[in-house]
Amino acid sequence: MNRFDHDELVDLLNEFAVWYHRLSEKGLLPRTLSGINDSGKQFLLRLDDVTLSNDERHQLIHTILREEAAVCYAYGGMIQQEQGEHLTLVIATEEQYVIGSWQVLREEGIQLEHKELWEGDNPEEVPAAWFLTPAVRVSDADRLRYQAIWKELSEQAMRMQRPERIMPGTA
């Protein structure tokens, strides 16, 4: 399997942070999911219009990533906390994760101020970093339901091919 190393996860976090900064300049901070499979095929999907409970959304995301054979994903969106609105970006594989948090400042437009960075090798214990792990369980009946939802949503997904990564020992 084509593994993502720590530096690649950080690079992907930075890539999505730049993308969100550009969107914030347009007044947008959508909830998004992007998955990358072993051959570098990537999808990007806005989840703003998906109205499910948190548990249902987690099961849907788990199902989508499995259907797309993702080995790495990015998940981002707004979280309301005591300290105000935050944008959280999660980049994860089944073995490791990197999470960035930005405070959302709504003074003149939307500004993002970087606050925190977390990383670890226990994604099964971290909500939003656990979508590729067995921590998210989906029953057979629910899997069929989420596969049907994904079939509809997949028409809205942007698809691209990522540049080939140079893996250790192949250069």
C-alpha cells in the first residue's frame, strides 16, 4: 500500500489550509471531505447540505472513504466552541493524523488565525481522525443507505489525479 508519511500529511494540511484561506476571502468556510486512494485519485466534496446527525455523518464519511478505497483523507469544517468559531482541518490515515485549528474572526470579512496543531498515531481514538479505522462501525443495512446517499452525492464531487509521489527507495 502506498503509505503517507508524516511530512506528506503536514503538506496536505498546509494545502487545505491555503485552500480554506482563499475560500474565507470569498466569505466561505464549507464542511468538506476529500479522499485520496492508493493510485492518487482524489475526490473533493462539500458536505454543507448533508443533514444528518453527527453519528450518521461519521458513518456516511466512513462509507464514502471505503467506497473510494481512500488511504488518506482531509476533513474540514466549522466548530462552535466557547472561545468562538473555529475551523478545524483533519488529515488522517488509518495509522496517523494531523489536525489544525484556526479561530474564525468575522470583523472585515472572514479572517483565519492559526491556533493549534495536534498530531498522533492513534486515529481510532480521535473523533474526525477515525474514519479509516474500525472505530466507526456501520451496520449492513446502514451501509446500503449510505452507499445510496454517496451515489447521489458523488455526482457533485470534484475529481482529480494527484501528482505521483516519490516513495522512499524509488528515486
